[in-house]
Amino acid sequence: MTDARIGIIGAGAMGSCHARLLASEVAGARLVAVADVDRGRAAALADAVGAPRVSDDGRELIASPDLDAVIIASSPETHEELVLACLDAGTPVLCEKPLAATAEAGRRIFEAEAATGAPLVTLGFMRRYDHGYVDLKRRLDGGEIGDPLLVHCVHRNADIPDSFDQRLAITDSVVHEVDIVRWLLGEEVAAVTVIAGRATRRAPAGVRDPQVVILEARSGVVVDVESFLRAQYGYDVRCEVVGETGTLALPVPASPARGFQDRFEQAYRDELRAWVSGLHDGTASGASAWDGYAAGAVTEACVGSARTGLRTEVQLEPDPRRGG
């Protein structure tokens, strides 16, 4: 393989972000096709980044014989069908979160990948490549503050469309905290509780924003996540781990970012570089199909807790590779 020939499905915000970075910042890859149900939007993105082929059918793109790998950045309800099509074709795939629309569908993807015997699926949890989080994990794993006891997380957006409700706040936003906490601590989440109190006056009728999500790790570490979709002042992500002998935290920038692409551009770039490198040498890095399934199971429990107001246990099938 010379340059890996990549196709992107989905020409919205995330597909455009990946396309731009592949075209200008990632060596060893060439974007050759863009697909979107809106063919005009696919054509506009392809023209902007120099991709020669356009389609309005993601499955048609996957079936192309001149592709080495696929990026899926379409809407969540399409992910299961498209990822399974990639697995059927033996094609490596980088899928944006969530892995699937339901935890059950995520489990089906994990099992289908396991049946291939190859780690073909990578999940787009780019925070694992953010320099701040990488340094935090290195220091935590090095025992700098002893055993972790508590984790405090903040995820604030300046604003969000009214269609973005409490459920999406969890499945599309808090899911990043779910994955990064699993990664930092190296363990699964056992139970969750979602608390939504007084809402900002900017929230649509019937939507309680902000909300706090409590995650209980299997070891007993307690994590609180503040999710605030309409904080107005900017995009702000924070994380502090409290240990037995001290604390570790992400650096706090002098001013908030304009949005998620501004805050995490370095992480998106390094995620793509690592993925493309793995295409060339046959290795896998980043979040796996299992990670996508596990994060989906946690957010599904969170959605249930938000509805009932009760502590809810995470229904996670055992990982056959680890015996639990």
C-alpha cells in the first residue's frame, strides 16, 4: 500500500472535519470518495478537498473495490448497517461516536468484528489523543497521586440547537466523558444517576439544562459530569482526578474555545494520523468496538435514569476477551 485510499460517509460537520484534515494534515492517506444522502452536499465537500468521486449511497461506497478504509460520520441510526457492511467487506473503519443507536446494536457490531478475527473497527473518541488527557493518564498510571478516588468533569457548550434535548446531551455529548473516564481509570462503569435541577432560561420548554451525571466505577471511584449545553460564554471541557495523595487536572486555557473543533483539532489530527499509520502496519489503536459498545451501554443507562430519576445499573454483557 502506498497512500491509503479513504472514503468518507457523511458530509456534515464531522465528515467535513475529517476530510479537511485528511487532505491537508495527514500523511499516507488520500481521500478518494465522499458519500452523503444529500448528493449536493457530498459534491461540495469532495470539490473542496479534491476527492474525485461522489455518491449518495454509503453502501455503494463501501462496496467500491478501490478503497482501503472508510470513515463513517453519518447520523447514528445508520452506523450499525454501515459498520456491518464494512466488516462484511473486510474493510477497516473509523466510526464516529456513538458506535450504534442502541447498546444492543453496539453489541452486535462487537460480535461481528470478533467473528472476523481482526480489529477492523475504531471509534472516534478523539479525546484519547488530546495532549492534556494523555499526560493526565500517564501521571495517573505512574502513581503520582495514589489510587484515584473521585473524578470531576465539566462539558459546556456555548449554545446548541433547540432540537438538542436532554437525551442527546447524554448520547452525543456526555458519551465523551463516559469513554475518557473508562480509559483513564481502566475499568467499567457499574451504575449511573442523572440529576437535572433548575434549567437555564435559554433551554427550550420541557428541557432541563444543565444536568449532572454521576458515574460509579466498579472499583468504587465516583465521577460527576456537569453537562451544560447553553453556557453562552464558550466551549469548556475540564477534568480533575482526586487521588489519595493529590490531584491531577487538565490545563485550563486562558480563554474558552469557540467550539469542539477548535478545542480538539490537535486530537482529531493525531487520531487520524494514528489510524492511518495502523492501516499501513496492520495495527489498531484508539477506542475499539468494545469501547463503543460499553460507552453505549452506559449512556443507555443514563437516559433511563434521566427519565426515572433513579440510580440505574449498567447492563453490560461480559467481555469474552477478559472474562468479565
